[in-house]
Amino acid sequence: MRALLIAEKPDLKRHVEAVYKKYGHKDIIDFESFAGHTMTLKDAKEYDEKWSKWNIDNLPMIPEHFKYKVAKGKEDIYKRIRKKIKDGNYDYLINCCDPGREGEHIFFSFYEGIDCKLPVKRMWHSDLTENELKRALNNLRDENEPELKNMIIASKLRADFDWLTGINFTVAFTLKTGAEKPCSVGRVMTPTLKIIVDRELELKNFVSKDFWEIEGKFDGYTGTYYTEDGKGQFLDKAKAESIIKSLGKKGIIESIEKKKEVKYAPKLHSLAELQNEANKVYGYTMQETLGLVQKLYEKKILSYPRTDSSYVTKSIAKDFGIILSAVLNVAEYKDIAQSIINNKAVLTSIINNKRYVDDKKVSDHYAIIPTGEDFVFSSLPQNEQNIVRLVFKRLLAIFLPPLTLNKTNIVTKVDDAIFKTTGSVLVDKGFTILYGTQINDNTLPNLNKGDSISVKSIDLIAKKTSPPARYTDETLNKSMENAGKFIDNEELKEVLKEAKGLGTPATRGGIVEKLVNLNMIERKKKNFYATDYGVSIIQALGDFEITSPELTGVWEQKLRQIEACSYNPNQFSKEMIEFVKCATEKLKSLNCVVDSCENSIGKCPECGKSIKEGKSYYFCCGYKKDCDFIVAKNILGAKISKTELKKLIEGKQTKVLKFTKNEKEWSCPLVYSKTNKKIEFVMSNSSNKDLGKCPCCGKPMKEGKSYYYCSDYKKGCNFIFNKEMSGFKFKEKDVKELLANKKIKRKFIWKSGKQGEATLVIKDNMVKFDF
């Protein structure tokens, strides 16, 4: 028989073809390869011409049958493989795409796109070593196996669902919110955005609170006070102080507990766990780590990267002696690896260790481990070397003893108050020798229950609550993987746990980068920040279903049931279409605005949209549409910088600026008046002090640089007087007394140079001498 094997990528094709040429096969096999996704679902306008323009009345857009087209840039690959299949007189095809739901979709979207009818067999492999590829090629699976057949169906339905929700929700949301550009909405992308936005708002609204702890200092150790319900923090300082005052100078050892604490090496790497560690240690993003592991997989150094398992099977564990030989290529681990290889007892014992070896916890692929292939470590780029180090150390660690500490817990009682103390002494560093972990002993004195203790001091320790930490690639990845914590439905929590949360380890990095590229979030060093645009999207969507991981939980549960042959795919399709119709109608009823401006300077004081910078002006994103806010970058010769504009839109005064008009110059700050909706000059050094009321019109008086004047001065009232008269400088007290209709007697310097006293009073709307 004659077959055509189609690999997902050229590298995979080369590896399999080399094995075929070396060992042969019962059938004649030709080889071809895709370059990832060759096909994509057609755009909306390709199903119906009226869908080419975004129109709220055309929603929802639901094709009668979903169809595929050639992805941009993949036309040559498509034509080449299609021609080969048509002209090759093949008896069957071999699907050699990555083992999993996505690999099925890559192959069968092409298969259906060319309307192929040939039988298909499946090559299912876990790494690219010669032995594994030989085994998989000689044990091809039938694509009609229920497990594989239903995986194909589930992969297509998932693609259909994402198309329907993505296009309909994005169009409806964009049109109803008046955004200047398309606001992408997606099943995984939007709840991920919400996770970051919620944290952004938490931080924005966070107010640090003071709290206090009580610390007792005894002979050779200290203890922390705890109430009977286990609380050790006080929000009421006076209460803590009263407790301290009530305590005596003698204590007694209430109890002593000594135990050995053992910490075993962590599980082997899933892709998510490797991404998290690489971000923590080296600062690599999720996407960067995936790319590096993929390269190391293609170089046959590491096993298949897109795995969600942290375990290996017994059959793999039996080959650990061979696998560990690859670690000998890294000089810093050579001695440890060799000692493990030489210790048959250790190698044998790990096979039955369920902490790392469990067939039931390996579905498509086992954990990321070395393949056992020989390689030259020094020939790898530094970033690839770093990933190799992480994976090799994680494997070596499972063969080493656990970290062992002797822990001592002491409860000291002073009167009725309980103080707790914990000490530890290192017994065995165990696997932590690989990581250079610093473990400092906290040795406690040798005490016995019932011993009397002297109280040296009882102190009040002031502390403050800390804000939640910003998300990094590591912590965001963990939150996406454990997205069930964001929902209340216990059943769906479990589904999301089984489904490994939002997205997959292989797709999460791309989703996060898309959010960055769309300006919904930004990455500053290792931390994520939600942009104003991202915040406005989540606030506009409110409690819409697509903002919650629960949506993924509901539909992922059904897809998994389809794979398990326990849910009817036709029923899934009906429910999917009904959901899209209802959800789209809900979006069509929205009445809110999304700020889609990029490079925002701040918020418009009139409408809340973003302020943008033009060539000669700063203006609101809604300018000329529904807002009139605009500020010239040059006002009467004074340049308005971004810093000064931010002050204006925040309701603050600018610094003192210099202005010129009609050959006259003056200096003063500017302020934006929301009442008058314009930029106004502020009299230099003006004060908001309550001096009293104007004797002419009753409005508040103000203090300027050289004058005291009515706040309505030049607008209808002319009351004003100089801050200095005949050598006498008015003080605030003097002004208040005069405005209270009192006379004041002060010293003056007359024109003759002589000094003398005189009385001042406000008469005839002027400040005059009263002789």
C-alpha cells in the first residue's frame, strides 16, 4: 500500500522521514508537511455579501455551514500538498500533526478544505527521539477510533464556537459603544483582560490601613501574641496597648511541639509550570518560554512541549537511566547525574513513586523531560541553555532526598495571653543543593513544658496592610490555569480545574501578547498594567457572560463530554447557536461608551474619554463628536507641556507661566474651570483663605500678590485695596478686622519720613484713614 504522511511542521517531517529511511515500513510512504495552521475559517463577508459592512441589524451572523479557506501566506503549501494528494494514487493519509485536539484541527481543516475522501491513520508520538518515532510509525492508529473521531468533532466545534462569539460579540460591542476601532471580544481573551483590570482597580482603590501586633521578648527567643481564635493583628491600637499594660513580668511554657518537617522535590514540568519558573528566574514571558522549549524539542533535547501533565508513565520511568545520560552533557550536573545513574536502587524506586510516576495522570503527553539524546550544551544560545538547566535540575531533584528540617513550636503563656514561637534547624538540604537555597537556622533555647520564663519586654509593633501584587507572566499564567477561583459554581470550578483553566499552556502566551498589542494592557518590566482602554472595555461589558471564566467552563465541559462520547454534537451545535443569538441581543442593548484612544495623556474633565496630543492642540477623543474639550499647546506665548496639561485636567493649577499680549507681559498659573468650561488665568499667588466678605457686594474677598480684592472684581465689583499703605503692610488679621467693620490703629511712615499712629476704616467702599 502507498501512503502520504503529512507532518505539522517541516522539522517533524525531516525527523520521521529519517527514521523511515533507516528502518523502513510495511507500506511505501511519501512525506509532506504543513507549517502550522494552513487553513482558517472564512471571514463573515465570504458567507454573505451583506456581512461585509458592520451593521447592527445584520447580527447575529451565523453561517449555515462553516467553511475553510487557505490562511494568508500558506497558498503555496496548500497547492503543493493538494496536488500531491490528487496525483499520488495514495491508499491512505497519515496525520502526523501534534498529538492533541489542536493537531486534529490543523489536519482535518485541510482535509475537508480539499474535500478529500481517503482513509486517515494517526501517528501519535510523545517526543522526537528515534525510538519513539519508530514505535509511533509502526503503530499507526485508526482515525475512526471513537476517542480520535470525537476529538476531531470537538476541535471543529470549538473553532466554530470561537468564530461565532468572536465576530458577533466584537461587532455588536464595537458598534454599540462607539469605539473608534474594533474592540476585540473573545472567550479566553476577555476574561483574561478582566483578571488584570480587576487587579488594576483594586490597586487604584487600595488604601493602606494601620494595624498592630504584640511581640513578647523572653529569655533567648521572641513570640507573637495570638487571640483564642488565632488572630494576631489589631486594628485598634488602644486595645493592643491595654493588653500590654495588663500583662505581668512572668510567663510559663504552655506547650512545646517538636517534629521533623520533610519537603519533597517539586513535580516535573508541565509547560505551564516551566513557563512560570522561567518567568520567575529569568524574566521570560510565557510566549518566549514556549518558543525556546519548541526549539529544544525540534533539536531532540527535550520531549514534547505542549503538555499539561507533570507526570511520566512507568514505561518512561524505566528508561530514566538512559534519559539521565543526556544530563551528563552539562558539566555542573555531571557528577550528580552520574551518581544517580550508578545507583540502580534509586532508579528502580522512582518507578513506583506516585508523586512523579502515574500512568493515570498522563493523557496525551507526559511531563517535559530530557529525551536522552546526546548534544553539545555549549553550542546552545544562552536562553536555551537556561531552559535546559531548569528542566534538567527538575528531573535530577526527584532522585535526591527531601529537604529535612527539625521544627519546634513553643506556646508561651503570660497571664492569660498566648505567645507563639516557631524555630527550625536544618537536618538535610536534600534536593535544594541543586538550587543553592539559603536556609538559616532559627535555633530556640532548650525548654520544657511548665518552665517559668522571664518577660523582658512586651512591645507594640506597628505595621501597614500591603496592596495586592501586580500580575506577572508567572502569576497571570497561574490565575488563568486556576480560573475556577473566580467563579462560584462548584461543578464548573471542577470542570475548569480538569480543563486547566482559561486557554492552554500553549495558547495563553499568545492571548496575553494579543492583549498587549491591542493596547488593552501593557507590560512594564515584569508587571502587567491595565490601560484606560482595557478598563473601559470591562466596565462597559459589566456582568456580560464573556467576561467570566464560567463561559469557558460551561462549553469546555460539553466539548469534553463529546470527546468522551457522552454528549451529542448536534445538541451542542443547537445550544451554541441559541447562546450566540441571546448574547448578541444582550450586547445590542448596551448603552455605554468605550474609550479606544491610544497614547492617552489623561481623562477629559468633561466626558471622561482620553486626551490625545495633536500637532498644535491637546484634545478629547470625542472632540467634534460629543465633546468640545480642546487646549492649545501655546497660549499667548506660554508653552503648555504634557505635565501642565495633566494638572489642568485633574483640576489643579499649572505652575506660573509667562504670557504676552499687546506688548504687555504678566505671569500667573492657569486652571480649567468646569463651571465656565474653559482655561482661566489665576491671579498670581491667589489664596483661598476665608478673609471675609466684600463690603460692596458681599462676595468672598481674595488675596493677590499686591492687592486684596473682591472675588467678583472686574466682573461687577470694583472693591480692591493695596497690601501696603504708607509703609504699613497689612496682615491677615488686619484685613479680617477691617472687613468685619472694625477700626484698626497702626503705625505708619508719612511722606516727610516721620512715623506716627493712625486709624484705618472702610468707608465709602474704600480703605481710608479716620482722623
